[in-house]
Amino acid sequence: QFARHIKKSEGQKTPKVELQISIYGVKILDPKTKEVQHNCQLHRISFCADDKTDKRIFTFICKDSESNKHLCYVFDSEKCAEEITLTIGQAFDLAYRKFLESGGKDVETRKQIAGLQKRIQELETENAELKNKVQDLENQLRRTQVPASPAGSVTPKSPSTDIFDMVPFSPISPQSSTPTRNGTQPPPVPSRSTEIKRDLFGAEPFDPFSCGAGDFPPDIQSKLDEMQEGFKMGLTLEGTVFCLDPLDSRC
């Protein structure tokens, strides 16, 4: 009462609230937004009474679930403090009867539900914090990313070299004018001609195996065939004795 007079003299008004009394507890809500400001479970309320000298004031004491401290809630009603106190007492009686009918299972269930709801709220808070951290990390990665090179600009790869610092030879690779390591151009490689080479007099080189079968007598042709088969098998001409028999004038 003294604190109420002090606040009134200072021009402060006591905020208005709305009470919801049930067998589960007393909820203190904002009268406009209906937001729950305090949820005092019935089994945590240890004392409830009204002021016998002032019909407008009543109070109850409830143990806080988080701090385990006993908090005293004092209300100033419109001369109905006694009726509100009796209503809370009736809620205790109904809750006790329900407890006897259910064998105590209902109270345990409500405790478990309250614990689960609290755990869900903690997990939601933790989830929101983790989402913020992930968003911050994504923003940092976007800031530290190196800008990509423009399309079409491809960095040429230098050919791999061997242990002698030389580019490996490839017969199918085109000849390129790549400068050597000392900065000078390599000597031009002569192109291979597919034409048949001729001697000084313009005649084609003699190849006894490319002659027609009708150019030699049958005995000489058979010797040539044997020699050709021997060359295919890896024989050489070392130590071979040639006979200078007269041949046909056509050779």
C-alpha cells in the first residue's frame, strides 16, 4: 500500500493485467494483446490470501521454475479480492480431486509436457543462433572469393619436358615455332617428301624385290623369294658368298 501511494504521488500508474484461473495454474496476461506475462503453475503456488482491511488487495506466493526463488505477486482489484482468492482456492480443490481420480498420472504428464515445451523453446533459440552463424560464414566466403577470369581467356599450358629439359617428340604433332630455352629458334626440320627419290641420272633405285615375277628366270626368282623370306625372319648378308653367274640380259 505504501509503494502504491508513492507511485501515485509520482504520477505512475499500476499496469493493468488480466487473470486466467484454472486447475493448471494462474496466468497473468496483457489485457490488450493477450500475451502471457507470467504462468504460475498451481502446484508451485504455496500461499494465497486477501487483505482483510482492504477489499481491493490480494496476493499469492509462487516458486519460480528457473531461479527456484519464491516470488510474491500483489494485485489491486475492484473490491473483489476475496472472490478472486476463493476462486484460486476452488481451483486447488478441483485439481486435488482430479489428482485422486487419475492416481497422480495427470500431474506427471503435465510436468513432462512443461519440460518438453521448455526444451523445444531452447532448441528453437539455439537453432536461430546457428542459422545466424551460418549466414555470417556465407557472407564472409562471398567477400573472400577471388573474381573469376573472363570467359574465353584460357591460359596456355606449357608442354611437359623430360629430364633433359626437352619437349617429347610426337610424330603426329604439328611443327610449331616454339623458341628454345636459350631464346633462339630451333633449326627448321626438313619436310619429308612422299615422292620416289631418283639418282643422278634420273633413274629409280634398283629393288630386286619390287621387280615383276616375269623379269627373272624361275630359278633366280625362287632364290630371290627365299632371300626375301630370310630377311623377314631376321637373316643378314654377313659372310654370304655371292656367285657371279651370267644372268639374263634383261636384268
